[in-house]
Amino acid sequence: MIEYAVITGASSGLGKAFAFELAKRKINVVLISLPHEGLPEMATQLMKYSIEVAWYETDLTVHENVRLVTDWINDHFSVSLLINNAGMGGTKRFIEADTDYINRIIQLNVMSTSLITRALVHNLMRQPRAYILNVASMAAFSPMGFKTVYPASKAFIHHFTRGLYQELRDTNVFVSVVNPGPMKTNHDATTRINRQGLFGRLGLLSPEKVAAISIRQLFKRDTMIMLGWGNGISWLLMKVLPIWVRLPLLTKAIEREIKMERCTR
Ligand SMILES: NC(=O)c1ccc[n+]([C@@H]2O[C@H](COP(=O)([O-])OP(=O)(O)OC[C@H]3O[C@@H](n4cnc5c(N)ncnc54)[C@H](OP(=O)(O)O)[C@@H]3O)[C@@H](O)[C@H]2O)c1
């Protein structure tokens, strides 16, 4: 049976870059994203690489949808690579954020990543060799005000992945986490990065570059993928700066973004 890579959040940004990177390597893909965001058109482009492409449009913040899509995958495909890429976040004052927004971040980043992995892990274990790549963020390495829930959810993904790596290390499933820094993947992300000044641009890479390095390192069995020297410096700073220096510093940089947004209204 032919093998597939499953990519969540595949219609744009980093997920789309992953799909094209895998297509160039002649790996068949199953694309998952929200409805009406161009997955069929993207599938047509990917088929030009002479690979098999399937897609499924759904909202992964809903538990029942996660069950339905993973049942569909298990019924139809042999999965040798799972990329949990779909994720959302943003910059908001916690006291002003509505509860639906907070819940969607938690459901997409935390619930869907862990439950999709759980639902597909036996499928992955049936393949001769298989990989799981979870997309966390540099934000996983420190809490920060005005983002609050997002870095906490990415810390979850980071720790979840490291634990699972250890648990599955004697199986055929290799588990890895990538921690991207800033990427100008969409209008919101681009505006946020520009407003954060120099801090926001430290470690900036294109999604295509991030996807290419991540897949290369995944297949080299790198279990914690860091991207470029800029992110290396950020990581080092977050390790050496004590929390009482780091937390107010990062929070101030993020607050600057909120203040600039207020000025442009
Ligand atoms: N951009 C950055 O600076 C940055 C930095 C570090 C880490 N990351 C992480 O990298 C990953 C990709 O980010 P990105 O910037 O490429 O994001 P993006 O451009 O917003 O793309 C996110 C993808 O996830 C899909 N998605 C969003 N909500 C979904 C839902 N409820 N159900 C199913 N699919 C959903 C989107 O589908 P639609 O197109 O249909 O909305 C899109 O395909 C995320 O996990 C993010 O946290 C990003």
C-alpha cells in the first residue's frame, strides 16, 4: 500500500510550504485545513509533481471533527509521516480577549495536536519507518504577557513531543519538534512582526526555508529542530536570562505591538 504524509493547516503559510517540500521529494500528501481555503486548487498544483494528493476540509478546534477526519485517514491511507502544523495565536490583552478566542487556541494547538497523534499512532506504527513532526514555536521557551495562552500552548506541544519521543524511541516511529521563530506567513503575522521591531525580526525566516530545513533535519532524526543562528541566539538568551529579566523584557516588546495597533486605529 502506498504511504502518505498527513499535514494539518496545509492551505497556507508553513503548512503549504511543507506540502510543496514533500511533493518535491515525491512524497504523497493528505492535506487538512479549514473549509473553502483553496485546498482542491492546491491539490491540483501538487499533482504536477506526480504524487498522490488527497484533502479534507474541517475545523480542527472541534473534537468530533478530529475524530471524523482521523477515522477517514485510518480507513483510506497508510501514514508514514504526520505533521501537526495547524496552530493559531495572536496578541491580545487577556482581560479583553473573548473566551471563544481563548478556547479555539487551546482546542487547535493542544487538543487537536494530541488527539490526532493518538488516533494515527497505530497507523504510523504499522509502516516500516514513520515520523511525527510537531510544530511548536520559539514562544515555547518563555511565558510572555499579552500572548499568555499561545506560548503556554506551544510549551505544551514542545513537552508533549519530547515525552512522546522518549516513549516511542524503541519503535519505528521517530518523533520530533520544530520551534520556528518569526515567519511572514500571512497578513496578521507580518503586521505583528513589523510592529515588534528588531526583537520581532530576530530569527526571521521564510516558511519555505523553515519547511526545507525541518524536513531535512527530521529525516536526519533530529529530535528538536532549531532554525538558523538568529533563533539559536534567541534560544540561548531565553536559557541564560533569569525569568525576572526575561518575562518583563518580552512582555514589553509584545506590549509595544498592542500600543502601535491602538495608534493606527
Ligand atoms: N508565523 C509565525 O511567525 C510562526 C512562528 C512560530 C510558530 N508558528 C506556528 O507555525 C504553524 C503554522 O503557522 P502559520 O503562520 O503558517 O499559520 P497560518 O498562515 O495562519 O496557517 C495556519 C494553517 O492552519 C489552518 N487552520 C487554522 N485554524 C484551523 C482550524 N481551526 N482547523 C483546521 N485548520 C486550521 C489554516 O487554514 P486556513 O487557511 O483555512 O485558515 C492554515 O492552513 C502554527 O502552528 C504556528 O503557531 C508560526
